[in-house]
Amino acid sequence: MTCAEIERTSAFLDGELDASAGAEAERHIETCKHCQALVAVAGEASEALRGRAARLRAPASLRARIAQNLADEAKVVRLTSLRPVRRQFWLGAASGVGASAIAAALALAVMVLPAAESLTASLVDDHVQALSSGQTIAVVSSNHHTVKPWFAGRAPLSPPVSDFAGEGFALAGGRVDWVAGGKAAVVVYRHGGHEIDLYVWPSQAVAPPRRSERRGYHVVSWRARDLTLAAVSDVQSDELDRFVRLVQTAVE
């Protein structure tokens, strides 16, 4: 691995960067083959672990004992002490360490997989960063025949794109951002003076909560076919629900 930014890319994968530094890391990853390889390694490992976790479920008694042990351990050891180990894993995996070392690190990674709540935080942070930077739209158009084809080759899926201007939600364009370690299509809508970002990415074992709120921003997520969708905005929750129903009807 020869890229001087590999440490920052690793920190980005671990969720250790603030919104500004994370945006810079994303821009670098888009043009760096070495960091793209690191992201691919991380994504494949995470997918494998999540898939296994979704298939296996420990008995309730075992889960209760583990939860109690973790609670006791937390009194002595802080979770943040795990972060250097996670970074060493991703750097080691990308630079060609032995298979046994990777297997051991994967076993540790099972303990620190990102929670569903962290996806909510990531979505809101990305939405806010896009708003503050003025880079919410990469393709500007209210025509779905223009916006939808734009994602081809830029996102790993074809997102649902419809214009709901007649219902008060006008299609404004789209962009591509990173969600859960991979690229996601973001379809942008305007509702009065508000922006609604519709994030779409391939379904995984971990998804954001169905409904959540962070720093005054509402997030509503759901799954349709093999996609996970999440609408993020500071509009009133009932208005966001109305938007979500329109999208769900269009996807069906």
C-alpha cells in the first residue's frame, strides 16, 4: 500500500472523522485505487460478518450472560480502546498480512460491527455536510429521465426516481455518497424551503431503525426488494411520512 492517505481512509472506515474530514476522505477515495482497494476489503469483510450474524442467533440465556459480562467489563475497559485494533486490522488486511491474522481480526470485528444507530448518525451527518458545503446535487434536473440514467456507473444500483411536484415534493437532482462503507445513490427533493435526501443502497444485515431523529433531523428507513432506502430531512415528521408513502407507492 503506497498511498500516504491510507491512515485517514482507515479512520474514515472506523467512523473516527468529523463531517469535514470525512468529506475530504470520500473525495480522495473516489480517485485513489489504493484506498478503493482498502474500502473493498473492509466492505467484503463486513458483508461476510453481517451475513453470518443474520443467520446465527445465540440462545436467550447466552445473550443475557454476554450482556451482563459486557456491562461488568465496561466499568474497567472503555470501548474506545478497541479503535486502534480495528485500524490495524484494516491496514493489515489491505497490505497483505497472513490469512491467520486476518481471521483472528475478523473474530474481533464481530464484536465491533457498527450498530444500526450508527447508520442513522452517518446519514444525518452526510445530509448536514452536503447542506453546509452546498454540494447537495451533482446532477441538477427535475426530469427523472435525466436523473435516473446519471446514476449508471456511478452507484452500484438503479435507484427509484420519480417527480412528486404535484404533491409538493419536487425532484431536484441527485448525487452519490458513502453509506455503510459503500456507495449509495442520493435522490434529492425540495419541499418548500427544505431538502429531502432519499438515500438508496443495497440491502445489508444491518439497517437504520425504522424511524429515528438526530439533531432535529428525521430519518425514516425501509427495505424494498433488495434495496434499503432512507429519507432524511428537517421537515415535519408527518410531511416526511407523506413523502415516504409516495416513494413506497412508486417503488411497488
